Amino acid sequence: MRSDRFLPLRPFGQTGLNVTALAIGCAPLASMPETFGYDVSVEQALDTLRAVFNSPINFLDTAAAYGDGESERRIGLGLRELGGRVPHGYVLATKADRDLRTGDFSGDQIRRSIERSLRLLGLDRLQLVYLHDPEHTTFENAMGKGGPVEVLRRFKDERVIAHLGVAGGPIDLMLRYVETGAFEAVITHNRYTLLSRVAEPLLDAGRRLGVAVVNAAPYGGGILARGARAFPKYAYRAASAEILDKVMRMEDICSRGGVPLAAAGLQFSLRDPRIVSTIVGVSRPDRVRELVDLAGHPIPDDVWAELLAIEPLRDDPERGRWA
């Protein structure tokens, strides 16, 4: 693994793992055109994984739900080329999911999810597993006797899983899980970007409790990388007039400062000391090097001052989605 001065290794909370500030999101590698708007062939996915393993980035993130197992299956194919294991110095995280067809979020379902992940990835042990999208069940069910968290902890006791995290949407719910002390890491998505600071309380709690905070979707699904005209959506929904106006102002500031909007959108997350790593999804080999370059692109202080002077959104970008 090559070193890169813009991507130093950081302690991953209290786990003993060390990860780069930038993580590769592997959801697009599953080929999910209904979500991302494009297909990804198996060979393209494998080429992308080869590029990742030859980059300075040592942290990959996937989930059982991505393509209903297809992301994990393709990663498994890539790992097979490397001897059937995660290379030394790399960290591969996955997520245990509900049954996407029936909605079953029981302890038994989480056990099946883990067993399938092991099979698809071709591994006998998982470094890091998150309880995924617990907003689709109740806190009482997730934490109750025989429930999802008890099952995950049992896998940890059996050393099938090394470390546990929780990944989801609503910040108040994520705070509730983090404060149980059951989790060593937490992922928030679409809620800490140039447009939104909704996740601030979670970032503060992570620092206070020694829980590693990972920030996903710093581009809000794409608009903060591609711009308001090219991609008028935020957090997977049509962007409001207010959001479009703010992004166009950001584009203008970046253009005058000679800075790609995508560099500012990414570095907003990378520069926050409360965030251990930032997840960005990729689907092409060239995108890996591009992300490393964006992470190191110089951004003048006056550009940051103008960008940060734009009032952030106050509401959860996915408000009402979980009602």
C-alpha cells in the first residue's frame, strides 16, 4: 500500500485499527441502476477494486443490502485474486441487514445476514460489522433479548466479528444507539456536508465516548460534486429551490477561487477532526485516483471563509422518510 501525505492513517476509535481518512464506498460496485442511475459490470467492479488495492486508501465499506449481496459477492471475487483474504493493512467493513423482501429485522435474520456475508466474501472472520439502518425496526427490538444486537455480540464473542458499529439515518436514533456503549463505531450519511450540519450532535458524542465516527455521502448523493445544474438532487431526492441556490453560490465561489466544487465538498468532511474517515462511493478505477487528488487539492482560506458563511440547512435532509 502506497503512502500519501493527504491520507494519513488515523486510529479508528478504540478498536486498535488504523484507517485512512478516505474510505471507498462499494455500493455502486453492486450495479444498482435504480439508485445510482447506471450499471456496473463485474469486470468494471473488479478493475475498480484492483485500483483501490493499489491506492493509498486502506478502508473499504460495503453492506449485505447493496445489490442484495452483489457488492459483497464481487468483493469476494476480488479478494480471491489476493489469496482469499483481506490484504494486510487494509480494513473491510460490512453491514448486517434486514430481509429486504419481507422486512424481517429479527435476531435470526441478522444471523442469516452475517452467514451470507461470510460466504459471499469468502472469509471466515469479519473485521468490522455495522447494524444497518435500524430505523426500520424499533430500538427495543434491536436491543432486546435474542434481537439483532445480541446476535451480533454473540458473533463477536465467538471471534467471528472483531468490532461492532451502527449505521443509519436519523441522528437522534443514532445517538441513542451510540450511548448504549454497545458499539465502537457509527456511520452517518448525508447529514454532515457543505449543505447540512444535522449530524453535529453525533460527531460530538463520538468524540466524547471514544466511538469512531465515519461520515458517508459528503456529496449529498452527487450534487456537491457535480453541481446543481448537472445533478439537481440532494440525499436521493429532487433538490429544493433553496438547496439549488446554495449550491450554485458554492459553485461560483469555487470557480472564482480555482477550486473544484468536488474538492471542497470532500475536504469539508476530511478536515473535521471528529470524523475518522469519509466514505465516497466509486464505480470506476480512475475515480479512485481522482478522489485522492481531490483530497489533496489546495483550497485557500478565503474560499473556505466564503463557503462556510453560507447558512447550512437546519432540517434533516430525509425528514419524514422514516415516519
